[in-house]
Amino acid sequence: MLGVLAAVSISLFAEGSHDEQRLREYIQEEPQADDACAHSGRDADIMLGDKFLLLFGEEYSQNGTHLLWLLILSCVPYGIIAYASA
């Protein structure tokens, strides 16, 4: 998920560098793109994360689910920082 947010931020930087006249428009659209990309992955990971982790074993799933949720929550401040620094 962090990769998605980073990719959207890099895309904003590239588009803004290419067409500075539309930079304000790109900046206004960037949070919407972050939300669209990140929400679907985040929601799936929260609801099905323990099932995904079962691929590595039951004990791994039991011990890793809360850490996965913590990592998912860490995307929120990352998105804010990525948007503010763009």
C-alpha cells in the first residue's frame, strides 16, 4: 500500500514538472487518487489479512495479524506527509 501512495506522489511530481500550468489541478486531484488506490487495498487487507497470512502458517497468521493492521494504519500519516511534501 505504501508503494501505491509513493507511486501516486511520484506521478504528481512528474506531471507537475511536465506541465507547471496545471500543477494546482494535479495537486487537487492527488488526494482523490490516493484514496481510490489505497482504500481498496487497505480494506481488503484489514478484512482478509489474517487469511492472507495463513499462507505462511496458522501461527504466523495469529501472531502477525495485529502487526499487519499496525502497518496498514501507518499508511495514513504517510499519505498525509507525501501529499504535503509534493
